[in-house]
Amino acid sequence: MAQLKPGVVTGKDYLTLVAAAKAGGYALPAVNVSSSSTTNAVLEAAAKNQGDVIIQLSNGGAQFYAGQGMKDSFKAKVLGAVSAALHVHLLAEHYGVCVVLHTDHANKALIPWVDALLDEGEKYFKQHGKPLFSSHMLDLSEDSMEFNLNECARILTRMAPLDMSLEIELGVTGGEEDGIGKEMDESADNSHLYTQPEDVLQAYERLNPIGHFSVAASFGNVHGVYKPGNVQLRPEILKNSQALIEQKRGTAPKPLNLVFHGGSGSEKEKITEAVSYGVFKMNIDTDLQFAYSEAIGKFVSENPKAFLYQVDPETDKPYKKFYDPRKYLRLAEQNMVARLNEAFVDLGSKGKSLAL
């Protein structure tokens, strides 16, 4: 088995990590973070599970990382992402695992955000000889196929010299994530949630000559957690997409690197099936947001007076050790780690770290 230096992986090391996951029949959890607290919880979980992990930021998560009090919200989205990336670069190797740094779901309106991050990435590359982020995502699935592929080709042409990978989306992943997409209409026709293999072939033919990319192909997956049975997962779409490219272009089996969006609340057998078809990455956000907040809510409900008084008006008991944010935020981190422990097992990546 290949071995890599612990820390942020980019370029050839990133490709090695992806190839190992596909060959080993497992996938990496991809976790959206929005603070140093949530970031550290992901690193802790990866270390405890001896599994490699993907840390990613949405535009809103990046803005929150910089501080929502920053007047220039666009600059906050850029600087927050850069700040989070530097945080992970500094700490990841000390947790002893390999980490992929990624940005999530940039739609048409957020293309300038990706370009600005590439400006920062080019500066970082000149200074350090490696990219700031391992990869970025463009989600242009609600635009025309022509626009989607043209813009993805432009961005990938810029990323390739930096040894970066591009994630694209074909078909629409249902639900809404941090302002991208829209809430599910549970009575609507959801046929648009299923990507056509012919579209995946078209993307492969356009982008493969330029550089490395992965595909978030929609097979009924939905952001968030909704009423069971509303949307049916059809992982066979992934299998058929792989087979079509292999047949038409004479590639090795499973030529595509596939991504599973909307992993929260998914049936475990469907997760396993999707991974068997070449999914190396599954996004988990909603379940982890709940785990983090659940612990805080429980602590507040168990210690209500500590969040009303500094000193108990009846007993004169001081509550500082309860309302100290480190107390309940640590509980939140631990609950997030517990939910991620489950994800590492579900995805088969527990104990599979390539870190030396």
C-alpha cells in the first residue's frame, strides 16, 4: 500500500489518495467546516479512526470563518477560506493523517469567488511550490451543459499548472446547501435528480485532456434530511456512467472519480453500493451540524441557570465553569467526532490512512 507524508495532500499525492480509495473499495468523509472548532473536530475524528479525510468550506462557511462582522462579505468569503486552509496546513500533519482541502458548491454567482481563491492559490504556489487547496468545486448544474463545461474547462486550465483538481456537478443534487439550490418540493417530479451517463461521457471527453477532475453525478441524492421514500437513490447510474466511458474510450475499469453529495440520512446499503462503483468521497454536513448543536442544546437544558445568571441568585453558586464556551463547545466537538466515527465505518475508511 502506498504511503504518504501526513498533512495536506495535493498534486500527485492527492491522486494517490484517490486511487487508493477506489482500489480499496472505500470512500473518504468530506466534511463542511465553518470554524476552528469544527475543523479541529474533523482532524480529531480522522486521527482516532486512522482514516484520511476531506475538509471543505462552502462560501458561507468561509465567510463565517472570517467573521460575519467583516463589512466586505466577498472579501470575507475569500479570506475566511484562506485562513481555514492555513489553519489546516499548520495542524494536519500533527494529527498524523492525510487531509484533502476543498471548497464546496460554487454556482454561477460564485465563480468570482473561485477565481479569487485561485489568485490566492497562485501566490501560495509561487511561495511554497504547492497549492493552497487540493481542489475546488464548480456547481453549474442548473445552467446549460454548454456553459457548465465551458466554464469548467476554463477553470481547470487555470488549476492544472497548480497541481489542483476540479470537482464538477452534472445533474442537480436536490435540496439546499448554504444558499446553493433550493428546498425540496416533496410532491414534485424529481426526474432532474438523475444524471444521464451520456452527459458524463461528454464531460469526460471535454475535461480529461486538460487535467484532473471528479464528478458529482446525481443519482437521486439530496442535501439535507427529508421524509424517507420521497427520493429514490439509484447508484446504478454511476455504474452505467463508468461502463459507458470504459466502452467508448477503451479505458481501464472505473475511469471516473465520483463524488456522493447529500450523504446525510442516506441508506447504508446504498452508500456501500455507490462506493463500489467508484465513489471516493461522500459529503456529510447536515448530520454533523445536528450532532454539534445537539450536544450544546443538551448541555443548556441540563444547566439552564448557568445561561441566565453568572451567580445563582438563590445559592450564590458561581456558574463560570458552565458558561465558559470551551465547556459546551468541547462537548459539541466530541459529539461531532462520535458521528464521524460512524461515517468512517460506513464508508470503509476506518484504519485505511495512507499517512506514514
